[in-house]
Amino acid sequence: RESFGEFRRVSTEEAKAFAEIVAAFASYIQLDNISRGSECDETQLLAQYLDRHFMEPLNLSDIASALGMGTTKLCGLAKQLSGGKTVTQLITVRRVEAAKSLLHTTGLPISRVAEQVGFSDYNYFTRVFKSVTGITPTQFRKQNREQN
């Protein structure tokens, strides 16, 4: 109580001005936290880029350029993101996952599925699909039909 009496008395206008300053600081802090929360780190940017562009013809230099970094850094980020996989392996896994989804949910010919997920060569697609999943696209489709 004694200390309270020692506070400098301010006018109503000064109190309102102090309140506005405090409110402005609070708004700034809130906006800053929101903007920081929406920023992605570089590994998230790489993951998002690959998710959006995996079906396109991709190479290291184009990806690195699109993300504004060098290829060495890109390769390091890919290994960070995937636990040691290369950029090419990340792209391949995304393509195969998308192909599995299409094989499961559509009746598209396998050659058309291959094209839609970024493989221009049906035979290469079949080899890659089998190396990732252990079975061919035809076997995958048959197994999924039998399970449903």
C-alpha cells in the first residue's frame, strides 16, 4: 500500500496512450508468432516441392534452383528428410505411392498410371515399382481387388 502511493499519477489521456502502446506490442508479438509458425524450414519446403511436382520430369539442378539452394545442400536436405535417401529415391517413393493409390482406386491401364505419376516408360515403371514394393503393378492391383 505504501508503494502504491508512490506511483506517479498520470492523466486519463496518458493512461490511454500507455494502453495503446501495450496493445500494439501485444499485436506485434502475436503476428510475429503467427508468421513464424507458418514459415517452413528447408526440409519441409523440399517435401512440399516434391509432393507437388513428383509427376513432372525432375533433376537435381531444377529442384535446387526452384528452392533457391545448391545441389549439395539439396542432397543433404533429402538425406535429413528421409533418413538417408537420395533425392531420386525420394521422388521414386512418392511416385510409387501415388501409383499404388491409382492402382487401388481406379481402373486405369497400368501404362496410364505410369504416365500420370511421372514414368514415361512402362517397363521401367514396372521394374521400379517391383524394386520398391516387391511385386509388380499387376500383382499389386490383383491383391488389392482380392482384399476388397
